[in-house]
Amino acid sequence: MNSSVFVVSVMIGIGIVAFGFGFAVREAISVLADVDRVYDDRSADLDDA
């Protein structure tokens, strides 16, 4: 196997993993932000009661 082909395939694999990880982190942050917003709404309702 040619070493340059191996290096390129490793770089592509790292890029895919990094992209997937970045996407997962972004999704987790948006989910946490939504949960935080819902929790704030609920505590505001409790304050009104």
C-alpha cells in the first residue's frame, strides 16, 4: 500500500470524526440551552403562583 494513500485516508477519517464530534457538541449545547429555557419558564410559573 502506498504511504501517501494511507496518510490521505487517515486525514479524511480524522476530518469525518472531527466534523461528527463538532456536530454532536453543537447538538448537545442546543439541547442543553432548550432544557435550560424550559426550566426557566417552569420556575417563572412557580414564582407567579
